[in-house]
Amino acid sequence: MFFFGRKNEYTMEKRGMEIDDAVLTVTESDAAKIEWPLRRAVIRSFWGMAVIALSVLAVRIAYLNVILGAKYQQTAEENSLRSLVIPAPRGIIYDRFGKQLVYNTPSMDVIFTPADIPEDQLRQEEMMRLLSSTFVLDPGVLDELFRKFDRTSLQPLIIKERVSQEEALLFLSRSRDLPGISLYKTTKRHYTDSLIFSHLLGYEGKIRKEELELHPEYLLTDAIGKQGIEKSYEAFLRGKRGYQQAEVDALGQVKKELGSIQPTPGSDLILNIDADLQKKIFDSLQELLEKKDLKRAVAIALDPRSGAVRALVSLPSFDNNLFAEGISSEAYQGLINDPALPLFNRAVAGEYPPGSTIKPVLAVAALTEGVINESTQIESRGGISVGNFFFGDWKTHGFTDVRRAIAVSSDVFFYSIGGGYGSVPGLGMERMKKYENLFGYGNKTGIDVPGETDGLIPDPAWKQDVIGERWYIGDDYHAAIGQGFVLATPLQILNSIAAIANGGTLYVPRIVREIRSADGKTTVVDQMVIRKDFIRPDILEIAREGMRATIMDSQGTAQALRALPVAVAGKTGTAQFGNDKKTHGWFVSFAPYEDPSLAMIVLVEGQGEEGYNAVPVTKDVYEWYFSRPEILGSDE
């Protein structure tokens, strides 16, 4: 055993010596094959590159964590936890008797969230092709969105409003291939009797970028009132949006809902408008226009005791549901290119020569200034001559006092009290303007719908500045019968007559009566007085009696109303307008005469005779209105 062990040890030592001898005796060429020594410069280069790489990496990590850390942390949180907007239902609008005039109906928009769109250009082009085959889109919409969006923005952009059910279902089947694109549940407005109420209610639509600059609290997916009551009461109607907290994946898809804050609906509006009266006026005017082959007309009714607007009609009209649903370019161009201007609200923005409807105001002015008294007689022989100029009357009236001059609409009488003639000194334009301004001419009434204009009451300084000519006596005469340079809106004329009817109070016309919030709190819209007691009551009574004689006098210009069961007072008028010298016909009135609760003005453009078309419409409306049980039994 021992010898065997020693032999093995000896053998191993011998083998070790043989290995060492081989290494020591190897040739140079064989040694080159066994090892390859690195030069020191190479080693230093490797170390240098490693140090640089590690330094760059360290700097980058520090930059991302220290400088951009907060930004990326916020982005990561937003990518995983996001607040999704829940739009607030818009407030409902009712007439004075509680009739609902507008509804909110469910709708969906397809929206585009820039931060969730893939950066790959080919992927984006594929998405554009897929979207084009999924939705019916206007040309250029996708190019505009995909070429100019801010890739870091979470602000949604609208691709298409009011998508159809078929489009929505098709999208849902393809949604995994369309990251960043989603359906947005919202509502759209549906207006009942849209043609009848469009100028009054207006419409709402998606906010535009230029509007967003004025309303930074809105989102591009929000709707906003564009015209009418929808615009002027936008702050009350819009409500407060809610939010849904949700976890989303990298593609913006909702993975888990984490709770929500419900939206607060907008406030409801209760109007002063009588919906049935609005419809009656609209139908009567529309029937007349079709019968006479005319296109344009206006009618307004209000309560002279408060300024509450009961009806406001402008023809031709338009369907405001077209705008609420997202009007096509073709339909919009058709409206704006229509020569009858259906989008134009003639009731508050149309400026016309008021014609003889201004005569009661000038009668009040002449009586107040002592230019005439209630017994002054002025003879009309068919006109007056001043130098080489003749100012004609529409008829020979003989001698008339102020009451009869209003009733028969004597131009000679008002030429005389306006510009002076014979023994009558005349008011002159400055004093005419003073009283016309007192009755609201030349200034907005302040009605609560947008777009109202001022009209124009000229004076010598205005003519010199604008026309470049001095003021002549003929300008006084023309102004005294509501023509020449004088312009007024139908609402201004009606409001001035309402002040005569109610004994001398000029109100701000109001369409909205109450605002009812979502929690049930009701706020009454206060009556607003522009001025009151600015004319003596006895002088106003003379003007009222003259307007009553318009119906009752044997030569009055509105005798057709004599048969009505309610006593009416009024004033007809005509005036030329436009380059083709067509005339428009007015009739402004109030009833019942003893205690007026309704004042109304009707304007028909393009007719030929004094009040020829306006008077029958007024008769038809009054006959219907004052036979209604709800009116006969009402104190309003």
C-alpha cells in the first residue's frame, strides 16, 4: 500500500516537470500561438470609452430624474389615471305657461386625444384610412387634425359631431386599431316648431377656436349658445361638467372606472313668451306672404305694463335644428346666400324708416313744447310748397287737429309741426331728436337677445359729417313723417308706442321671466325701467285718443279693426326703402284701449298701400288672442 502511493506521487511530479519543461523550451512562433498580449494604449482606450459611456448614461439618468422627473411622473400618472369629462345637460326653455320649447336628446361625437396617437407616421396614415372608411367626414378634416396636433396634449379634439348609430357600431368593431380615438357621449338640442321660434331661441353648437379664446374655461368638445336666448343666457343654461376617474392603458382605452363626480345640469328658463301667440302670429304672417307673393315680415307683441315680450317673429325664418345637428356646408351656404336673409333677425336688427308710426311721438313733442295745443287746426290741401319744392300729402285732409291728424295720418300737419309752416313755428330737428330719443329711438332697447342695433335719428351735425351737406328745411319735413335719414328697428317703434299706452314708462323689453336652477331655486328677472314720467299724462292721453280715432274715425286708416270685440288703438305707416323704391307697411297698436295688456307691431316689406297688409294680420291675431280663456281670466 505504501509503495503504491509513492509511485503515484512520483509519476505526478514527473508529469509536472514535463509540462514546465515544455513551456520553457517552446519556440517563439509556437508562443505566439499560445498567447496574444494587449498593448497598454488599447487597454487605456477601452477604459476611456467605458468611462465616457458611463458618464453620458449617468448624466442622462440625472437629467430625466431631476430635470424632467416631475413632468414624466405627471405624464405617467395621467396615462394611467385620467379624468374623463361628463358633459352637463343644458337647461330647458319653457314658455310662460310651461310649454317646453327645446329638448336634450342623446348624441355621440367621435373625438381625437393627441397624446394617445401613435408617433409612427405609417401607423397614422393607416388610422386615417380606417377612419375615412368608418365615418362620413368632410374633406380635409383628418389631414388638419393629424398634421397639426400637439402630441403632448390631452385636450380632446372633435373629428365628427353627431355620429350615426351605424357609424358608432362600426367604430366599436375597429376601436383596437384606432388608439387615441373614442366616442364621446353628449346631448344635442332639439327645438320644437323650429321655424317658428328660431330667431327667438337661437341655437347652440360646438365652440370654435376663436370663441375658445374668449371662453378659456370651455373645452373644444363643449357646446355654446350661438344666437338668440341660447347665447344671451349661456352662463345659466350651460351647467357644470362632471368627471369620471378611470385607469387607462397606453392607447387611452379605459381599463377600470374609479368613481365619478356627476355634472350639474344647467338652469331652466321660463320665458315671457306665449308660445301659442307666437305660432298664431307666425301662421298669419306666413299665410299673408304666400298669398301676396312676398318674402319678408316682422311682428312683435309685448305687455306694455311690464315690457314682457309675448311674441317675436321674423320672416323668412330658418330651421335651427340644422345648426344643432351640425349643419352641412351646402345647407349653410344656401342660407347665407338667400337674398331674403333668413338668418337675419329683422325684429331687433332691421333698420327701417318708421314712416307715420313716429307721428304720435312727434305729436307729444309738439304739444309739450307748445308748438301746438290740442285745438290747433292745420289745413291739408294735398301738400305744401316751399320755394321750388313741393312736399305732398298722401291725401287731401282739410283742417285737422292733432287727434284727427294722427287718425288720418295727415302729412301736412306733421310737416308743419316738424319743420314749421305758416303760423306754426315747427320743432326743428334738434327738438324732434330730443323727444324721439326720450321715447327710445336712436338707442338699443336692451332686449335680452343679441344682435340689436341702434337705428338712427339724424341731426345737422350728423349730415355734415356723414353726407358732407348742410341740413335743409326739407330734411325737417322728411324726418317729421318718419322718412329721410330716420331709421328705427321694429322693436324701438313698438316700445315707444307701449310707453304712450301705459301712461309714460319706457321699459327694457324682456324675453326671460324666471331662471330656475337645478336645485329648484327660482330667480325672477326684474323689470327694468329706462325712464318714466318724462311726459305729462294729459298729453299722452291726447296721443292715445288720436290712435283710437285711427280705428273709430270715419276716415281713420285702420277702420277694419272697429268690429273687434276688444277696443284697439293704433297707427298705420308706410315708407319707401331700398333703391327700387318699394314700400313697406306698418301697423302698431295696443289693446284693450282702456287698460292695455298687449301692444303689437306688424311690418310687411314690399307692399304698396298704407297698412294694407299689416292691419288684416293684426285683426286676425287680436280676434284670436282676446277670445282665449287663459287670457280673459288672466291678470298678466
